[in-house]
Amino acid sequence: MKNRVLRASVVKRFQIIGVLLISYLAVRTLKYEILIENASAVRYIRYFYYVFPILLIQLVFLTSLFVGKSERENVSKFWKLL
């Protein structure tokens, strides 16, 4: 991956996306396999689910802006307001 993508920031974002996806699967496993009997824990885990899609959507969108651009090319500063 490091040889194909030129920007170090894009590689870091891909790694963060991977960690978020793995942790999302871990939280789902925790909910449905381990804590299925504890109603209050299941409720809080269900609220915690919303964190992953919000972060993933923003990271994937910002990463798509940088893919294919060289190190010298910059994206508009307005995109960083997201």
C-alpha cells in the first residue's frame, strides 16, 4: 500500500479506517456474543455504534480527495471544515 499511495497522510487514514472497521466488528461481537444478557450494556453499546459510521464516512470522503494527488498538490482548505 505504501508503494502505491504517495502521501503518508493517505496511508495513515487507510490504517485508521482499518482499525475503526475492526473495532466496529469487535463491538458487535461484544454485544451479540458476550453481553447479550446485560440489557444496560447492550443499550450503551447500541449508542456507541453511531460513532463508527460518522467517523468512517468522514475519513473515507477526505481520503478520496487526496488519492491520486501528488505531495505538492493541496486540497481546498474548505474541505477541512468537515
